[in-house]
Amino acid sequence: MITAELNQAGLRGGQCLPKKRLQEVLSACARILGVKKQIVLSIGFVSEKQIRTLNKIWRQKDRVTDVLSFELDDVFLKGEVLLNYEQAKRQALALKHSTRDELCFLIVHGVLHLFGHDHEKQQDAQRMFALQTKILKSLGIDSRI
């Protein structure tokens, strides 16, 4: 089972992701990834300035990004997924789907990174995106996002 501490302090009303939906997303990730033990994550929203700074420091990419994942070497906390709401909203508008679905997609993507998946090499990308598609489909989210 995967659970999360969710920090949405910087969001307003309708921007917030319902905790029930978050738990559905995390449960789908756990089911598809075969997680048997209790895993805790931290999920939070940060500003464009903050995510750009973190992206520059940790990935040497001086630009705003939608999601960053940081795996932690901690007994109690698997890692942290940071999201940028404004970037997610822009992407949702461009792809003509809801911001909420985009946020769910980004959480799935971030969780997969925390479990060691990446998309730097073609073979790794195929494996990661196949899992991502399977999780999103189980949630009723269009996997072509």
C-alpha cells in the first residue's frame, strides 16, 4: 500500500486534488507495481520559480518543469514528488483534457521514478511508459496524455 502526505497549501479551492482521488491513484500504482508493504510518500505543490530552481540544481535544466521526484534514503519515507500546478494546467489546456487528469498523470509518472523507473534510454522508456499506461487505464484516464 502506498500513502502520501499531501501539501496543497499553495492551491485554491478547485485546484486541490481530492484526497480520495489521490489515494485511488496511489492504490493503482501499488497494485500495478506489486507493492506489498506500507510505503509513504510526500507530495507537494511548488511555484514555478521553486521548481525551475530545483530543476536547475538537480537536473542542470534551467526551465520550469511539471514534476520532479526525489527518492529518499529514509526508513519511513520513500521519496517526494513535487508538482507545479501552473505548468500542469498549461499542459492540460494544450492537450485538451482536465487539469485534474494531468495532475494524476504527473503523480503516476513521479511515483514510477521513485520506484526506479526512468525514460532516458529507449528500452527503459518503453518499460516505464507501459506501466504508466496500465496504471492510467486502470484509473479511467486516457493514457495518451
